[in-house]
Amino acid sequence: MNYELAMAKMFKKSDSEETTFEACIGTVIKAPPETTITIWDGEVTLFPHMLYMNDRLYDDYTREFDIVGNITEITIDATSSNIEAGPGPHKHSHGTIKGKGKYKAIGTIINTDTLKVGDYVKVIPTEKGQKWFIDSKYRKVKE
């Protein structure tokens, strides 16, 4: 068998194969709005024009909420209040108020932070690795 020919064919085959891109962990090297990420231990840099970022990672992401629940414990240290109790206002000291009950809240949550330099993010490529999606932020379990 001609080993030189076999090796040449193997190298030619590997040169023609496309690189397979998979989800990986990236590191933020430039924070939004010019988000820049490195992957593969700094071997590759993903620039802003290559990236799409999960909306929840932006510092202006808003979300409406409606919460209903039970207050299992509440302690309020009150000072005083002015109330009408007959002729003229009177001050009554209240001390500590404790109790339980129900609550309902409706409002808007607004993110006030975003990615920072050094954050780890999950990035997922498109089919040929031309565009990348920043999926979410992660923490290392142990350094």
C-alpha cells in the first residue's frame, strides 16, 4: 500500500470538509452596545455585526407583571401618624405592626443592567457560523 498517497488523500479530504459549528461558551470582551465576544479560548472574536442578543440581556428590557400571593410574614416599624379622632388632629404612636394576609401587585420590571466585560455567555451559531446568537449569561461553578 502506498502510505504517502493515502496520507495525501486524507489531507485533501479534511481540507474540503466544512468546519462544524456548535453552541459554546464565550467571554464578553466589550460590553453593549458594541458587544464583542471571544470563543474557543480567545482564538475567535465575534464582532457586533455578527451577533444577535437575547432581548432579556439588554439594559432597557421591560416586562409587565401581575402577581397574586400570600404574605406569610410582615413586620412594619411605624413611628407615628396624624389622624382625626374628634376635635383637631392627634398624634398616635404605633410601634411595630405584625401580621399576615394576601397581596396583589401589577407593574413593570425594567432591567437596569446588561452584560459586562468578563461575563460568560452561551453563543449559538447559524448554520455556517456567519451569525451568532447570544443566548444567555452564565457563571462558572468553580474557578
